Amino acid sequence: MATIAIANQKGGVGKTTTAAHLADGLARRGHRTLLVDLDAQGNCTSLFSDPPAREESVHELFRSSTPARDLARKTRNENLTLLPSVLELAEIETLLAGNVDGFFRLREGLQYPDGQGPDFVIMDCPPNLGLLTLNALVAAHYCILPILASRFSLDGIRTMLDTMETVRHRFHQDLKVLGALMTMFNDRTAISGAVLEPVEEMVPVFETRISRSVQVEEAHLMRQTLFEYAPSGKITGQYEALIQEVLNGIEKG
Ligand SMILES: Nc1ncnc2c1ncn2[C@@H]1O[C@H](COP(=O)(O)OP(=O)(O)OP(=O)(O)O)[C@@H](O)[C@H]1O
Ligand SMILES: [Mg+2]
């Protein structure tokens, strides 16, 4: 089982879109995949499921240590299961504050009896460095850092990398940055190129870049992924290439 956190404390950089497509795409390749929605906005959840009751959601894992295997629900993609989110997840930070095992709930909730776990766990993090993102980093073997090709996107990458370094030392020796992913990229604008270089100095960057495309919003409105909405679209191909890079990166260890 490989667990991958999709994290960046900045809002609107493409975390959810990356998580949903990585999970759906891996599952379409036959890998048993669990998508964990850690954002109270529930964007991943609404893409794959109706809204759950609070007791059927990831909230319950944090509240009562119910394991993920008892909460994950089926989706229309037979290899993809979803651990859905609810609005009340926003309260979990307060509920867990002061709990000694507060950082470990997700890691513990993702334990499976031998051979019964999914092949991949993809975690969609909220846009902050609170307890939910920290739970994801503590539970993760790998992290992907989506980065918007805009001039404000460099702020905060350092903070994110420092946070991962702390997690690596304090909680989990194995957390590896699989790469930064340039999202909503436009080869023709100077800004996209100007952002890429300083990012490359800080962290490995995936060769695959995700272009800006209206198809992303269109698919989202239809509650479909691009694999469903535009199977032969250019951006769908970019997600395929990303998945291959992720698989290669994990194989290399
Ligand atoms: N490649 C793309 N082209 C055009 N629009 C995109 C692309 N990727 C994402 N978007 C849109 O940009 C917005 C932000 O994307 P997304 O929700 O994936 O970011 P996020 O980092 O999860 O945001 P938040 O921090 O609020 O959780 C969404 O409306 C999404 O549909
Ligand atoms: Mg999101």
C-alpha cells in the first residue's frame, strides 16, 4: 500500500483536481484505490458520491477512531472507494486539540489486516496546515505539491517543505516529496516559465504539467472526471502522463 498526500496550504492551486484524477486514473488502471477527502468543502466527495451523514464520513474516523475500511464507500469506478467528507469536518481541529494521538488518527485508521488494504491511498488536503493536513502528512509515504503557475505561488512553498521536514523528523522517517506539479500551466505566458525555475531549485518538479483548460470546470459541473468527460482530451492525456510518472517515482522508491 502506498499513501500519497496532495497538499499545499494555498487555496485553489489544484489539489482536489489532482487528487480526484490521480485516484480515478489509478483505479482505471486496475489498482485498488482509496480516495480520502480531508476537506470540509467536500469537493472530492461530491464528484463521486452523494453527501454522507456525519457518522458515515471521515469525521467518524477522527472522532471515534473507526477504521477507514468500515467507512469507505463504493463509487461508480469499481476499483475506487471513497472516504467522504462532511461540512462538520471543520470542527475536528477543535475536537482533537489537546489529544495526544491527534496527529496519528488517520495513520491508525488506515491500517488494514495483511493483504486487505488498497494498493493506493490518495488524500486530498484542505488549504491550510492544520491538524487534518498534518494527519495526512503523518499517514503519507509520499507527497505531491500542486503549484499554480502564478507569481504568488512561490510564497509558502518553503513553509510547506519545512513542515514536511518536521513531520519526517518527528513522526515519520519515510515521507518523500514525489514532486511539485505545475497546474493550470500556460507555456505561452512568461509567468509560467518564470515560476518554474525557482520551484525547481527548491523541489523536484514533475515533467508533466497540467494545462489550463475549461474542460476541467465543465467536467466538474457534470460531476465527472476528465477520464469520463473527455477521454481523449489533451489534459486527460496529461493526467495519464502524471500517473505514469507517479508510478515510476514510487517504483524507484
Ligand atoms: N487545469 C485546470 N484548468 C482550469 N481550471 C482548473 C484546472 N485545475 C483546476 N481548475 C479549477 O480551479 C479551481 C481550483 O481547483 P481545485 O479545487 O482543484 O484547487 P484546490 O487546491 O483543491 O482548492 P482548495 O484549496 O479550495 O481546496 C477549481 O474551480 C477547478 O475546477
Ligand atoms: Mg480542494
